[in-house]
Amino acid sequence: MTAQTPGTPPSTAQIREKFLHFFESKGHLRLPSYSTIAPDPTTLFTVAGMQPFKPQFMGAPARFEQGESKRVTTAQKCLRIGDIENVGRTLRHCSLLEMLGNFSFGDYFKRESLTWSWEFLTDPAWMGLDKTKFYATIYEDDDEAYEIWTQEIGLPADHIHRFGADENFWPADAPMKGPNGPCGPCSEIFYDRGDKYGDDTWADYYQTRESARFLELWNNVFPQFDRQEPQPDGTPTLIDLPFKNIDTGMSLERIATVVQDAFDFYSNDVFAPLIEKVAELSGKLYEGQQSVSHRVIAEHARAVSMTLADGVTLSNTGRGYVIRKILRRASRHAYLLGLREAAIYKLVPLVVASMGGAYPELVENQSRIEKAIQGEEERFLKTLESGIQRLDTLLGKQEKGSVLSGEDAFTLYGTYGFPIDLTREIAEEYGVSIDEAGFDKALAEDQELARAGSKYGKSELFGGADEALDGIAATEFVGYGQLAAAGQVQAMVSGGESLEHLPAGSEAQVILDRTPLYAEGGGEVGDTGRLEWFGADGSSGEANVLDTHKTAQGVFLHRVQVLSGELKVGQEVQASVNPERQSTERHHTATHLLHAALRAVLGSGVQQKGSLVAPERLRFDFSHHAPLSADELAAVESLVNRWVTANFAVTWRELPIAEARAAGAMALFGEKYGDVVRMVSVEGGVPYGEGNVTSLELCGGAHVERTGDIGAFVMVADENVAAGVRRVEALTGELAVRWARERLSAASRAASGLNINVEQLPDRVAQLQAQLKAAQQETVQVRRQLTEAQMGDSGGGTQTRELGGFKVATARLSGIEAGELRGAADNLLDKSGADLAIVAGDKGLVVKASKDAVTRGAHAGQLIGKLAAAGGGKGGGRPDMAQAGVQDAEAALGALETAF
């Protein structure tokens, strides 16, 4: 992080570092941000700074990889999508947030929390904000917080509002409405930004509870009660917790906006470069409040980049589907700005530049992120074109003056990603209006469904189904030895509520007393499968099991979708696991062998940092400082395949954890173990170097019975995912054979096309690369000579004239690539001594302006917009440089007189 320049406000990166350093000085352990992928199955994404610390808030030891401490501080990246439709439409909504937080697990409480917040915000050594501009809200009965604010900190009494549990309790209204469990009052800190943001007063805020002037910066939550069932008369039951916690959160985007005195979030040092880039790419200037599309694109570029860096892949389900929808929302707004080619991926370097210092995963994955976004943009643009065709068909059937139904408009929006603004614009050309009320109704219903899957209240973060599962015994898992078993439905839960009946077409979490379906854990994905049942009255039914998770108490949650019949509590069912489990088992045992092989080849410094075991592949993250060489990859792959061909037995047994560790068993990354553990052993070793390599790990996952069942093993990828952490991917069985055959066939086709043998391919490719490089260099030289010839004194291709008080030099070049026009414009500006240089190619245009010309009011971006429009194209850029694509270069240059 660069040092803050005296007299200038700190950058967002500097504020983040100051916050973490401040709390380190108060005895806090600094921990890295957790992934945006949620640490538990209750939410798709990490939505709060406290979420990774659920176990510590519930009483687990405060032990972390970085050390042990009851005081921790983090800058946590969070993704909140519950109000995604407001992102860009307001000046304050973001989906990706950096939440600065300090946490205490039974150590300090209100006094330290509030006084340290005040010190960080007001002390000139830290943020140095004006003390007289601070205000606070507290819970109506929290006299302790009131005394700290007024008597110890010195905040005037009229700067404090007391609110009820709907505003200043977490979770909101917990005393009366629940849920049961840890809860407590909170105190929110506000900053008065001045009358340029509104003429309302702090007294007004008591009534409105909404203000652009009084901006909430920091929330201090004091979980001090255990909420239990109310008394018969409805009186809340709040019991003091045995130890009291602190959970605070301050949005980095908010504090940066205040400290930098930026008008809104999108004007601070993180967003401003992104907004400027959107304006440059689109040729449309950013005009504040009305420029919704600029903000949507800038914000979503950040959110998508960060989640992709954390390992989310764009898909049609789960997290991947959510991120794809966010990216497509940005693509729709890019389309509204006139961008007809992929452009959002070009913002990724700016995201990396502003956030890569704190989140190295962005730097390491930049190329992959750019390719993923570009590919999705290109696919979506084709879908958008299909939407235009569909809309044209619909409108062609409408009479002039008629109304297009809201359902049709929403189908275009939901299926084709077609923005209502664009639908309205095209419909107007046909003389057709839109049933916007019907569209709004359909949209509201869809958004309500989205919110239901992305809540981040206390009941979700601490397990929304917990109360509904009270009294349910741990599920008996029988899936190590069988893939089908009978069980009885113990409970069904949806949205935190217990259900007695589940009709066809419905989804819920179903709990059985025994199950063969493995619950996600230890890197292995949860099983999918089926439930079938036959009632005593002759009724029957079936359901798909879409996923399987389990609670900390060992209750298995089967996410079930009923296909036919009705499922009831108490129903006997036959549960079966999908055959793809066998592929998962192959990949899981292969992961153990891969771990042992990596340690043998690379050294004992290899430690597991994460894994994914799925039917379609295995992924293994481990500590290592450099990419694996070809020889190292070959050695690791060979070791695993020697285990496979040896066909050793794979066994397991349960034993005390101390005994397992004494036997040398490896523990899996991120797993928590009880007193008795399951130890999986490959009963045989393979020689390597001077030793014998064996595999012995603590693991609760599903495995093959013999190593020969793996069939084949091939490593398909090796990449860097973070500083000092590598990721390898591999395939087993038929998947490995198919992967190898596809590549052998591709090599054979390439060799056949060159009339050589496959063995000759490397030499021939090297020869062709050398020839291509020589040809490219020759082409560059020829084009340079062609440019110089056309721009020379005798070329007749350049002109200089006075326009609008500026000396303007122009050149019309032919046979020049668009990428070379910039260099030609630089050359023309230097040699001509002009204020502006305009160079036109066959299909491109570049405008360059000198520093002096910019000072005197020249703006290359605005000028090129007018010229490009005359030439049938679009373009834009900065005041000193702009470029455009055009259909008619002569027409573009011919518009110079009118452009000035």
C-alpha cells in the first residue's frame, strides 16, 4: 500500500489498511477475508462480516490458522443480491461490499466497542473526521450505551435517537418476534454530510429514518441475550448470555465516500475509474443520477470479478446462475449504451488495479476472469439479438395503438434478458404501448423469489431450520456400504417453517431417520438421488433429491423436489443414490493418493488448502511456491497410476483421534474432528526415491473398495489461485480415458494436416512459429513504410487547417490496421505541431489532442462522437485521446467543419 500524501484524503486501500492496523493496535488478530462463497450452506454467498465466525459466536474456541485470539478484525468481501434491482438506480446501493469489522468472542463489550469506534473515526491519526458532525442511534432501553456515548465519549444528548427493536436490535424485532437464540441491541453511528446533501435535520430523521445527508457509517451490535419462548402473556424472555460478544460492521465504500468527500459511492477512487472507462468504451458521458447504466456496469464488473476469482463458475444453477444473472444485467445496460460487442471484460484490469493488493486472488486469476466474462458477454449478445427477433414477431401481430401484455414483456426480460427500456423503445416504433403494471407485478414476484434465496438475517446466518429441527435426532448414515436404504420422514422444512405435507412440484428440506445419501463435507459434494414411497391406502409418489447437507448436530438435510404424489411426515420411503456416486468415490480416493504423491515429489511442505470432489472431476489446492514442472507432473501422475495398477485394498475404521494421529494420519483442510474419527487407509505403498509412499488420512467421505476401481488417473490442470497456493485438477476412470483420447485424436488430426507424424509435431510447430514471427515482423515493417509514405510531404494524405480556434491536422490512410492508427496520430501530432491530430483508416478513426489544447477546452472524446456519427459508427474516449469504428471514413472527415 502506498503512503498517504500529506494534505490529501486517504485512498480506499489506505482506509482499509488503517482500519485493520488500528484494531491490531488494540490487541486484535488480523484475519484474511473469507471467500465470497458462503462458509456454510445456509446462504449462497458470504453476506456479513460475522458469517465466517458463526462457530465462535456459538461458543467454539477462537482458534484460527493464523493463531488463537478472542479479538479479531477483518475486511470481509460480501455479496448481497436481495435488492439487486436497486444497484445503479440509486447512488448508494452495491451488491459487492467490503465490510470492515472488529469482533469479540466473550472478551470486551460495549465500552471498548463504542470508544474505539469513536477514536478511529475522529482521531487525526486515523480518519480525523469532525466530531461535531457525528450522531448515533441506540435501542430504547439501552441506558448503558447512552451513558457511554454522552458521559464517556461526549456526544451531545440531542445527537442521539432511541429507537425500538425494529430499528436498533439484531435481529430486528427479536424480543417479540424471534427467532430464539443469541440477540442484542445495537448502536448505529451516523455522519452529517452537510446541507448540500439535503436540508433535513437530525430531528427529521426520527420521523423519516431515511436521509442522504445523515449517512450511517458503522453498526455496533451487542449480542448479550439468549431469546427464549415468551411468557404466556406474551412478555419477551431475554436471558443474559454467559459470555457477551461484539459484532461490528462498517462499509468500506461508505467510509471512503465520506472521508474523500465524494458526492456518492460511484464518485470515490474505486468506482470513478470504472465509470470513466464505461464512458470511454460507450462514447456516452457520465451525467450523474440519470446515468444508471454506467453505474450498473461498473458495480457489477466488480462483483462478478470478485466471485469468479473466488472460484464461482458461470452456470445454470446455484451460485453460478446468480452471477450469470448479474453479468447479464450489466450486459443489458451495456447494450442500452450502444455497445454491440463484449466490453465489460475490459473493466477487469481496473478492478484488479484497485483491489488486487488486498485480494491477490484477483491478480492470480485476472486472465481467467477476463476470458469468462468476455465469453459470457458474446453468448448473451446473441441471446439479446434473439430477443429482438422475438419482440419484432410479437409486435408484428399487434395493431397500432394496442398494448403488449406485461407477461410477454417479462418473458422477454426473464428469458432473453431484454431490458424493459429497450422493449418500450422498440414498441413505440410500432405505435404499441406496454402493460407496465403487469410487467411490474411479474417482476416483483420474481424478485421476491430471489430475495427468499438470499436473506442475510440472523435466522439464516445461524441456521434458519434450527428451531424447526428441535428434538430431531442425528441421521443414521448407511451409505458407506449401500446405495439404497429404507427410511422414515422425520420432518420437512421450508423457509424455516415446519411442513406436514409436500405436494407435487414443491421443494423442501426433508429429514430421514436413516439415509444412504452422503452429505456435503470434506470437499466431497453432497449426493443426489431419489425417494420413492407407497402408502397404505395405495397412493405412491417419487421425488428427486437435488442435494444433501447436514447440520452441526448431524441431521441430514435432503433438498427434495416432489415429482408425483404427496410426501408426508412419518411416511416410509426408499432412498437411493444416483449412480454418479461411483465416479465421486473414484475421485475421492484419487484425491488421497494425489495428496500423498504431491508430498513425495514436492516435499513435506505441501499442505492441503482446499479440495472439491465431484462426479465430473477432482480439484486439489495445496501450498507450493511455483508451478509444477513437466517432470514433476509426470512423476505425480505416475505415482498415482502405480497405486491404481497395484489394486490395493482401501479400508477404514473408527478410532480415537489421538490414536489416529499417532498412526500418522493426515487431517483434511478445514475439517473439524470429534474425539472419535474415521481413518481411511490404502493398504499398500509404492516406491519412490529411497522410500515407500503410503496414504493414511482422516476422512468421512465415500471411497472405492480397491485402488484398481479408480481405473485411470490423469492430471488436466495446474494453476495458481493465491499467493503460495497451487490448484491441480484431475480425472479418473472413463473420464480420464476420454480426455486422453480426445487429445490424442486432436494431435493426430493436426499432424495429418501437416503431412507429418504425431512425433514430429513439436519440431514442426516450432518451425511454423518462427516463420510466422518473421512474417509478422516483415508485415509491421511494410505497414510502417506504407504509413510513412502516405503521411510524407509528397504523400498528399495530410492536411492542416484552423477550426474553432485550434490548429487541426488530418490524415487519411489506407491499408493500415486499426491498432496502428494511434501511433500514426501521435506521429502526426508531433510533426505537425497541431493542437489536434485526426487520423482516419479504412474503418477506424483516432483523435489526439495536445495538453495545451485540452487546457483550452478541446475534448477528443466529444469530437470523435460527432465525426463517428457522420461516418456511420460510434466511439468515445478521454479529452486527450479517443477512437471510433466507422463505416465511411471520408464522411467522418467531411464532418469536421460542422463538428467545430
